[in-house]
Amino acid sequence: MVNPVARRIGATVAAVVATVALTPTAASAAYGTIGERETVCANDLFVRTEPVGAWMGTLYRGQTFLVEGPRSGGYIYGFAYGNINRRGWVQDGWFC
């Protein structure tokens, strides 16, 4: 017979492992596909006026970015939805 406390601990550990396994991480992030509205997997992703240019806003995990292209120096151009609602450049490779 399994101790009831041990059973609850086992269930809790299983729930935590399942939650962590379903949470997007930087390791599961991908490059944007031109023409697709991508979801941000990074905790925060700066939107800039040009590659490595001036900051004009921040997209947060779960917000979206319409990838329009082109790519330049690790950045991608497109439309940032959410509280920004304007076109700009973001570092590529941080989409779900």
C-alpha cells in the first residue's frame, strides 16, 4: 500500500513536470516565416526602428508579430500587434 502523502507528492511532481514540458522556452523558439502572424516565445522582444536601431516598443510572450520580411543581420521586419500596432524590426528567432 502506497503512503497517501507520497501519492500526493508524486501527483504534484507529475503536474509540475507536465506544466514545464508544455511551457515554451528559448530552446523551442523558431525563426519567423514570412507572411505568417507569429506568436512571441521570448519573455520580451524589442521592436526597433531598424536592425539594432532605436527602441520603439516591447512585445511580450504571447503577443503577435506579422512577419513581412526582409531579414537583415539577425532581424526581421513586420507589423507588431498588441500595444505597439506599428511596423518595425525585431530580433528573429524568438517565435513559437
